[in-house]
Amino acid sequence: MSPVYLADVFNHLNYFNTSIQGTAMNINTTSERIPAFANKLSIWISNIGLDKHANFPQLHENSNGKISLPVVLETNKNICKFRQSFHGYFQPGEVSVSQAWMQDPLIFNQNP
């Protein structure tokens, strides 16, 4: 099996990691980006199975545009495992009622 897809996955992961850091980041934007990245993983799994590898440029280049079935199966299996472990590291949880006004100030109720 060719682990070339890992270069693409780590490239996306590095981009995600840098996107949730910095002085301009806050809990609201970070809490939106974490589930968005998890959703991307599901899309990648579907796309690689449909022979769409736009998110895997290194894999595409290395395989001359045609990815073999064993590589597709191995890639899907490992990205599924990664998605499951990703949820273990990042669990945004629910925003408490007392903090919900920070995400949408117009829903704040002064009289509980």
C-alpha cells in the first residue's frame, strides 16, 4: 500500500491547526472550525470512494490519476479511523444557555 495519501492528510491537518491559532481566533470561530473539519473528513471518505481525489493532490499525482481499489479501501479505512479519533480530541460540546448570547446576541433574554 502506498501511504502517499498521508502527505495530503497531514497537509490538511497542518492547515487546520494553523487556522485555529492566532490572535484573531476566539472560542466562537474555533468551535465552528472544528466540526467543519470533521465534516470534511466524511466528504473526503465519500469522494475518494467515488474516484474524486481533488483533496488528495499528492495521491493523485503519484498514482497518475487512477487510484487502485486496494489504495482506495486502505485510504478510506484510515481516514475513518482518523475521523473517530479526531472526535476524541475535539469535543466542542454544547454551549450553555448563559454563554449562548455570545454567539447570537439577539437571542439574549433578560427575563428568564
